[in-house]
Amino acid sequence: FFIDLSLRKFGYPTLSTLYLFEILRDLSWFSLLLNMLGVKADTFKPDQVKNNLNLIAWAAITLAIPSVVLVDILFYENLQITNVELIEAGAWIFSGFLVVVIVGLALIEQVIRNTRIDHLWHIKFLCLGLGIVFSFDLYMYSDAILLGGINSLFWQLRGYISAISTILIGISISRTRNKPIQMNVSRKLVFHTGMLLVAGIYLLLMAAAGYYIRIFSGEWGQVLQISFWLISLSLLLVLVLSGRLRGYLKFYISRNLFSTKYDYREEWLRISRTLSQTSSDESLPERAIRAIAEIVNSQGGGLWLTTNNYHYDQVAQNEFGWIEHNSITRDSELVSFLESEKWIIEIEGEDRHKLNLPSWISSIINPWLIIPLVSDEKLLGFLILKKSRLHTKLDWEDLDLLKTAAKQTSSYLAQMVVSEALSEARQFTAFNQMSAFVVHDIKTLNSQLSLMVSNSARHKNNPAFIEDMIKTTEHAVNKMNILLQHFKFDSQGESGGLQTIDFVQLVNNVIESKKHVKPIPELQLLNAKELYITGNTNELFSAIGHIVQNAKDATPDAGRILITLSSEGNMCILKVIDNGVGMSQDFIKTKLFRPFESTKGLSGMGIGAYQCRETLRSLGGDLKVTSQPGVGTEFNLTLPLS
């Protein structure tokens, strides 16, 4: 009905147009049959011609006859004669199609004759379906030559014959899943054809429904029909754009029409293309998540990586969210299992491994898979994926492809980690070079001030000397202020060895040193009056002082900075809480602990937070941050008790 409606609206195609499509159909079937006979691209190579003369002759004849008929139809089409004249003058065209049909039947006979008996079961329904089509065309064109025209009844019946043949060909395709015919069908072509078929069936059903709405709705029929059509087309658009529907269709096609679930060549190219997209706005970790998640139609994922081979932190997310307090160490059961077994963990079925998973996994919405990322037999990181849209159970083929993709992804991420480490080393080298220039300027200022002090006793009563001394001092102060703007770095002296430290007294000393500018930090001792740790006094003083100074810089004078000190188990916990400007999750996860990244412009070098965390981690502790823009920030420092 829908096709008939379209033909009435836009006009019927000419007979020559129908013939063109028929020739293309015949050429397609001939190509398939020749391929089954053994005609390949290598058949026509110069060194193979002598051995394949029969195949080349068959290919030349079967492809030349339809091509000649096609050229003649195009010739008559350019003469612009009417359909009636074309039929009356085209008895020889019917003869050409008759020859084409005979060649098709001969090809089918050759395929059956040359197929091994154990393979015949797989292709007999294909040959039967094509045989029915060509046999009916043989009868139809023979009748057309005798009577001077195609019988309209035969022409209409031809569609039903083709439909019956399609069923037989489909049975043959299903039989070739285990021992496929040597032909390459593009999965993309089948997928898009399937989408068009689904859309076509849907439109036919909607057209029929709209037709009956118009008939039985009286004078409002046309309005209701138009409204129904708009709703139907909108729904079709939503269905076509639905990722879940496309995923189910792709899964159904791969499972029922192909011997393997995945087109491995396409998957490999897609993963490589995704990981190497340097022009993309996504970072490499984000692209790595997407490359693996798309294999199983996962809704999103998060990536954990290590830079010191001990701590694993979340570095990227895609429709996953940032997980609070997500750090995990090499000592944990999860990391040990992933590194030793290199096995993909299904979180819901974790009873098999009896692992104690980190508590923060419970805060993830719909966690599904934990995929290890291994480089050089060491666990570089792991990927946590959310549940698939399709809710399918993984089999060996899914797991093997995920492992292979994880290995490919690990190589890219390992290169990224090494490149970043090299970049940081170069930045520290540049930092040291800049320090040399600053030391040079300080030495110059020191020389000026030393000269002034050495001459002060002799010329202290000379007004000109006093004036020069004031100018020299003013110049030195200005110079030092400029240096401090570009080189602000807290240092409390040289690092010494490890020693037992009264941590409460150390924190009090830090607070005392920060009382000269508001807001003044407040200290609360929660469950311990004395806490002793092992470390270097100067390094810890500098690290804690930097965190407190950060809180002061981010908090207005009327704000509040609260420092709490407590112990839990064998760990000492120091929290620095402020109600300042806060930081975004993106900045915390991607920039806060990267050297030379700062929110303070020229007044900050961006290495304080990085140095502080590295200092704590070198002593067996850690630094975690919770913040919200406009609300405030909480720094959580942990250190093992002495």
C-alpha cells in the first residue's frame, strides 16, 4: 500500500529503469556463483592465467552477456522512446534476458557439480532458491518472446516467487555458519540493511494504520492521519537513534548471520583509531575507556592508573563520575589478584574469587566489570565498566576480545605515563635552571648589602652615604618582591634524616607560624593528646605549612580554617578544613597534583600539593582532597604512627 501510494505520488518507474535494476541483480548473483566456483582476484594474475583458463572463460561469458544487455538498454534509454515502443521493438531484449537466465541456470549447475559432497548440504537451498528464480524468469521471458510482451500476471507473480526464494536462501545462509561459503559480507552493510528493513516494516504498518484512521474517522480523518504520521515519524527517529536498539540489532545480526560475534578487523581498527585520535578533545585515558566500553555496549567507565607502582588513583571517567577517596595500593587483594591472574572480574559474580573489594566500589552506580591493564607483566592500572545496555552474559569470545583490547590500550597508556614522567623531569630541570638565575640575583643583592654594611661604620655620619644606603635597600626590597612573585616556595631548611616527631607540637608550630595573617587556623585534638610519627621535621613542616597556607589563600579574612588531629588504628589523621572558594572535581583529579599546575597565576609554582603528597606517600601515608566550588575544601592527611 505504501509503495503504491508513493508510485501514485511520484510516478511509476520506466520499464528501462526496472530492467537496469534487474541486470544489476543478475550481475550480483553471477558474481557470487563465480566466487563459489573459485574465481578470485588472484585468478587473473599473469602467472595464474594458464592454470585458470576455464574459470576466466566462465567469468568472461557470464559477466559479458548481462553487460551487453545493459549497454543496449542504456542506448535505447538515450533515444527517449516510449515504454510501448520499447516493448514492441524490444523482442531482442527479451531474448537477451533469456540468454542471461540460461547462463544463470548453467552457473548453478556448475556450482552443484563442482561442490564437494560434504559441502553440498550447506549450499543446496541457495542453489534451489536461485534455480526457482531463474526458472520462472526462463518461462516468463520465453512467453514474452512468443506473445510480443510480458504477461502482467507473470510480472506480478514474480515478487512472490522472489519472496519464497529468499526464505530458501536464508536457510542456506544459516547452514553456512559453521562452514561458510567463501564470500565476504560486510557487517556494516548487513547492519544498515537490517535497520532499513526494520524502518521499512515499521513505516508499512504505520501507513496501514494511518489509512484506516482516515477511512473510519469521518471528517476529522485527514487531521488525525497527519497527526498520527507526525507521531509515528518522531517515534521512528527516536528508535533509530536509540543506542540500545542499535546494540540489540547488531548483537542479533552477529549472533545469527555470522560464525563469529565480532568483526575482529573492524574492532581492531576502531580501537586503534580511537586511541590515536590526537585531534579529539578527549584525553587518552578518556578515549581508552570509550574504546573498551564500546566493545560490550557499556554505559560508561572509570580508569585507575599508577605512577609510582604502588598507589592507584582514578585519572579519568566517562559517564561514570569521580569516586571519592578512590585510592588503592598494591597491597590490596584486588590489585594483587589482577596482577597475578590477569583475569577480568564480573563484580556481581565475585563469590568465585572471594575477594575483599574496596569499600568505595559500593558507591558506583551499576558496576559490572573490572578489567586489568597490564604492561610488561606489571599492573599499570585497571578499568571499571558500568553494566551493558544489552544485559547479555559474557562468553569466551567477549572476554578474549576485552583482554586483547586491554593489552593494546595498556601499551598506549604506558607510553603516556612514561612521556608525562619525562615531561615532569624536564620541567624540574627547567625549574632548577630558573633557581640558578634566582640564586645569582640573590648573590648580587647580598653583595650590595654586604658592601653597604661593611662601609656603614666608616660613613654612618655621611648624609650622602645614608641616602645611597636607603636607595640600595629599597632596590633590594623591590628586587626581592619581584623574585617572590615569580618564585614563591616555602622552605624550612635542608632535609635531614628520619626521626621520631611529636606530631601535635609540629602542627602547633605550623599554626603559630601562620598567625600573622587572617584567618587564623583553629586546632582541635579529637581522640588523642599525644601522637608520635617517624619522618623528617623540616619536610613535614613544609608540607603541612603549604596545605595550611593554601587554605588561608583560598579563604577570606572573615572565613574559618579548622584543623583536626586524631588517630584511627595505626594511622594519624590530620584534616585541614576551610570554607573558602573551593575547587572543582575536574581540577582535583587532573591538575591539583600535577607539577606546575596552579590556580594562583604568577604567585604559585604549582608544585606544593605535588610535593606534599609525595612526601606523605614516601612515609607510608597519603593525601586526599574533598572540595566543592563556593563551599570549601577538606585536605585529609594520613601518616603511620611511630
